[in-house]
Amino acid sequence: MPLITLTTNVKFDSEEATKAFVREFSKFCATTIGKDEKVFNVNLLYNPYLAFGGTFDPALMLNVVC
């Protein structure tokens, strides 16, 4: 049961936009990993304090556990 956690400092404009992204991202992950989407757990986290290289420019961290 793959667990995908995407943490980003970029906030979506609306709840509907966030849900649409998670739906599409879930499909993408299933296709990429080659498993049925029904077994995936996708977790999107918003962290406004996520920094890379000392800046708060748009960034993300992706964790994949299969």
C-alpha cells in the first residue's frame, strides 16, 4: 500500500483546486509506480515555513513509501 506525502509551501487558491490536484496527483503516482490507484494513500501537506537553500521560494518535499 504505497504512501505518498507531498509537502509544499505553495497554497492552492481554493479547496476545490486542492482536491483536484490531489485527484490528478494520485492518478499520476499510480501510473508511475504501476499499481492500482485504489491502494494508494496520498497526503498533501501545506507548510508555509518550508525552506530550501535559506529561502522561502516555492518548494516541495516528496516522500514515497511502497
